[in-house]
Amino acid sequence: MLIIGSHVNFREDQLLGSVKDIIKYGGNTFMFYTGAPQNSIRRALDDSLTIKAYHLMKEHNILLDKVVCHAPYVINLANNSDPLKYRFSQDFLRKEIDRCILLGVKYLVLHPGSAVKCEKNAALYNIIKGLNRVLASDDNIIILLETMAGKGTELGINIEELKTIIDNITYQDKIGVCLDTCHLNDSGIDINNFDLYLDQFEDKIGLDKIKCIHINDSKNEVGMHKDRHANLGFGTIGFDALIDVIYNERLSGIPKILETPYVDDMPPYKYEIAMIKNKKFNPNLIDEIIERM
């Protein structure tokens, strides 16, 4: 079964608004932030809106256990050079976990973090210590480490770094991975040979740890470590390679989430999801979106 969706907003009507957005886009899953990803300001969750969202999801066959939340960018578990900031990252992640649990969402995508001035191995173990402090045995949550492009001092840019973190997490059932096709490309993985990457992942970590895939084209050539997303089929990865990822039988039933750029402030997801379902690239898509505005 194809589980396809996109990033959606989480505004005044909270989860209910997120569901309304993805229905408009033609998806059957979605990803959201519980507030602005660049800061720690959060509005109290409204249970009545959550319940309305559940009813609407049921009407449109959207499964709650396929919905994904994304942790804010201000969390950085890799750098402990400032103890207060390091503790803030842990405490804020814990609050986001609690919000996900209240919403009934069990997947929380997390950027592993940036070492900044820390040595790489020390930074990896900062992530491990932070996650082990934050996670509890009875949490109904799985933290998904996102594969990163390698921009600056980012960590989680290859299978070995992910394995080091995962192997040292106390509660193994609380940790997984979110692949990002743009990030993989920019880190040095040729998406045209995606099954080779999956073979390596299966050998070192296990495909069962992959719980979500961000579907993004890239504005960069393989291995440039820049992390610049492109619209589906309009980048260096290409439509056919991304379709092969989306429909790869080894990843069946895993949520695939579009994070492609807006086109003149308009979300492209309705049109990109239609292309994915039809398996047919529209080279005039961006022009047509602009014309419809």
C-alpha cells in the first residue's frame, strides 16, 4: 500500500488543520511540527480539536500510526560545550515527546545534531547520552534519526554514524531512522543505486529500523553536502529514481513524506502527489502551479 503525504501546517486548529490540509493534497499521511521549528514557543494542545482530527482521519482512511511529527531545529543533542544549551535541548525534546504522546503520534523525526566545536566521536556520544536521558521505557514513541547531508558539522551523515547512535540506545524499541532522499544524495549516495544502499543498511542496521522516508529532489550533485531541496523531478536525482524509491517493495507500508519547496508561496504537494500516484512526470508542473495562483 502506498502511504504518501507531505509536510503540513499545525496552526490554530492544530491537528485538525493538518488533516484538512493533507485531504486537500490527496495524501493519506502527513508530517507536522507542533509549533515553529525555529523556536520553543508552543501553544497548549486542545483535546477537542485532536478528537475532531481523529474523526476526520477515520472518514478519509488516514491511519494515525502512519502520521509523523518533526522535532524543532533548535534541538542539538550533539554539542555539550554549553551545558545549559545542552540541557535545554534535552528538556525541549522531552516536551515534544510528551506532546506527540498526547496527540497519539508515535513517530518523531529528529536531526541528530551538529558537533560545532566538539570532536566527532564525543558529539556522537553526546547524542546517545541525551537520548538515553530523555527516553523512558513506557514512552509510546519512536525517535527517528534523520539521515543528514553533511552540511557544516552535521552528524548522522552515513550508516556508520547512525549505527553508533542506535547501538548505544538503552530502549532499542524507541529508536529508528528517517531516510531523506535529498540528504542521501548530498551526503554521497547515488539514489539510482538505492537498492545497494538498502543492502548496506540491512547488513549494518536492519531495514526494520526505517520508519519514514522524506521524498525530496536535490539542487545539488551527489556528495556536495549542501542540503538544498528541489521539487519532484526538477533536481539532480530525477523523477524516475524517486519513483523507484517510493514504490520500492522493501519499503512498502512506510510513510513517504514530501518536503519539496513551495512554488511562489504555494504548496506543490497536491500536484506532486498526483504525479506520484500516476507515476508520470509533468515537466510543466511549476509553470502550471504559478498559472493557477
